[in-house]
Amino acid sequence: METMTAVLPAPRLQNTTDIRGCLADSSHLLLAGRRKEAADCVWSAFEASVRLSLTELGEQTDDPIRISDSPEGLSSQAVAYGVIDPEDRETLLRFLSQRDTLNGQSKAIDTETLRQIEYITERTLDEMKQQQDHTRRSTAKDNIMTITSNQFISFATGLTGTNVLTATGKPFAVAIKGGNIYVTPQSTKLEQRRFTTNNIQSALSLYSQSGTLRPTDYSTKIAHSSYFVGILKLYLAQAQQASVPNQQ
């Protein structure tokens, strides 16, 4: 009688959505009593989740990881790089041992082992998402520029005589008097609204901490915050344009 190897089929699962879909399929197969197919699906999902995690880890460290092609080797790498816990490897090896001796008999794989690998895979995906979210937040924070009130007022001085739009798209005029910024809505033309240096600095400090461009976030820092955000957006757009080299 021919003995099956532990090398399991691995469909092309390109992303976490594909992997979670495969896990859902495995649960349905298991409920239908089709353990052999469920086992193949569970392993494919686990293998894909580990490969994604190891690939992202290599990209983060600029040191690509040569991922093992064998199930046992992949399990060892997952433990070595902290993708799964050492205790998880025992579950994986038990599964592979059962799968290796399955020989076409689905009863060889116990339901509890399959469920444990589903859980390990789900946890791997969740931890990968948490790391991605953390990386995005860190990158976004690194890209937030620090703006002084003097820089902001100097920029606003260059806007005098032009129509500027609030964050909600309403036009207004800008004027500088005594180191303060005055904005005049085009709809009223006579109702000037003042931003003092202290108001501006307080709002800019909030921006440097959060990077937010929502007027409501600044309502406790500066009055008529929609006008402030309108000027801030123009400042950021000019700064970004200045940082991009001219394309020949």
C-alpha cells in the first residue's frame, strides 16, 4: 500500500481575504464530515498565513526570508521568527503526522486538531493585521511635519488678496494685522474673524500630534476652525509640492 507524503496541496491564497475564505470552507467541509478535504484546506490557509507573515517581516527588515517548502521546515521557521508560539508547533506536527498516515482514511485526523490549526491561523492573521495597523500609524506620524506659528503666518501673508476656501468649500479673504490672521467670509465681507498667534500655535501643536484635518478636532483650540484648516491644507499642499523634485 502506498504511503502518502506530508506535502500538502497549497492553492494560491494571495491575501488575508483568500485565507479567511479558505478557513470558512474548511469549517463547512468539517461539518459535512469531509475531513480529508477540510484538512487540506486548513493547512493551505495556515501555510499561506505564515508565508505572508514571513514575507512582510523580511520586507520590514530589508532582509528577505528564504521560506521553506516543506511543512516541517515552514513550521520551524514560523516558531523561529515568532509568527507562532512554540507550543503551536506540537499541534502542527501532530496534524502532519496524522495527515501523513491518513492514506485516504479521513478518520485519522481528529476534529480537535483541525480546530486548533484553524485557531492558530486566525490568530496569525489577526496579529499580522495589528502589526500592519501599527506600521501605518507609525509611518503616518513620521510624515507629519512640524509647523511653527511664524511659518504659518508668513505663509498666510502670501494669501492676502486671494480667495481661499474653508474646509467645507466656502471662500474667504485673508489679511494680516499686528501679527494676527484675520479672515473675512466672502458671504459677509465685513465680518472679520481673528486668529491670534497663541490660537494658531495651539492648533498647530494639535496637528503635529495627530495630523488631523477635520475642523471639529480643532474646535477647542481655535475659533472658526474651518478657516484655519483651509489655510493649513494650502500650506501642506505647497510644502508637499516643494518636496517633490522637478520631473525632467
